[in-house]
Amino acid sequence: MVDSNAERIQELGVQDVPTLFGDAANSEVLDHAGLKHARLLVVTISEDAATEVIVAAARDQAPDLPIIARAATIPGIKRLALLGAQQVIHPELEGGLQIVRRTLLQLGFPLSKVQDYADVVRSDYYDLSINTEQERQLLHDLLSASDNIGITWLRLEAGNSLVGQTLAEANLRATTGASVVAIMRGRELITNPEPRAILRANDLVGLVGDGKQLNVAQEVLAASGDGNR
């Protein structure tokens, strides 16, 4: 533990935690930290400039050392990655990612698949859009895994009277008995959609229900806009 806060260093010393007093952005302090023998470096400073200095110096001293760094700004995420940090965490954006993660887990998606998805989003600088082959594969895996938790995906056909309506207006729960838990739109996965979410042509609607309810839902979503529902 390297810290410039004397009181914190003293507290950790009482707990027999190995510590080093000083500024980690100082190359001499890092020299004494023995990074070549470390298993991992975690940088939690809240200033990007200092963090970048530490990451660059650490990478120079220990080319193979795993580094996890905190970014204070969005531009800092990419800069730290380019300097050699394998994992860059942005606290504010991490909060948004955790909401997505917990939503997927609440829906019953496998923990391992959800964790893989979260890791890829972090490596793509918190971009939630699906724009890499790895993200597309993980999304495919998530959708495949949904088969094991009873989610059925039905397409909302173009020309259906529900196109353009919100979920609240469509009220599929009342008309079919099945519950909407997700919407797949192109490569975008919308989990736990809000009542004001608008249905669009060719949306894949993820529903949970028994066989009879899902059959009714299929008829409703496949019907044309001529009133044959």
C-alpha cells in the first residue's frame, strides 16, 4: 500500500498491512514499492494526471504487471488503457453498468454470461452499444441462455396496430397474460423496459408466461393492423 496520508499509513501499520509512505507518482517511491515482484497494481487516485504518471511508470518498470486503474474523466479511460492499464474503472459509468448487470441477473440470466458482458463493456470504454464481434457473440450467448429461464421471443410484425404504442398502451399483460421482460431491437437489448417504451416494427419482444398465454401473445404480435387480433 502506497499512500501520502500519514494517518492512514499509521492505521494500516497497526493492522500489519505493508505500507509505503509517499507520493506514488514519484518514480523513486515506485522503485521502493518493488513492482517487479508485485502480483497486481491497483491505482485509486481521483486525479487522471497523477494516475497516468503512475500507470506509465509502473508499466515501464514491470511490463507484465496487471494494472487496474481508476479514471476520473471519460477521456482518461482511453488514455489509461493506452498507457497499459488492463482494466480501467470509471466510478460513475460503473454505476450505470451495474444497473444493467443487476437487471440481467434479476431476469435470471446466468451470472457467468452477465459478467462476461460487463467485462467486455468495460474493455470497450463503457460503450453499451453492440459494435464488436465479441459483444455480438456475448449478446447471442445471453439470448441463447434465456431459453433456459422461460423467455420466449416473438416478433412484432410491421403493420401491427401495436407499432408506435407504448408498452402501457399495448397492455400485453392484460390482453395475453404474458409479461414483457425485454425487447431486442436490432443489436440493442432493452432489459426490463419501462411502460413508456415505444414498440417498433420488427422488435423481438421477450415474454414470460405459460403455453396458452404465449400462444395468445404470438397471435397478437403477428396480427396485421386490420383488426384481426
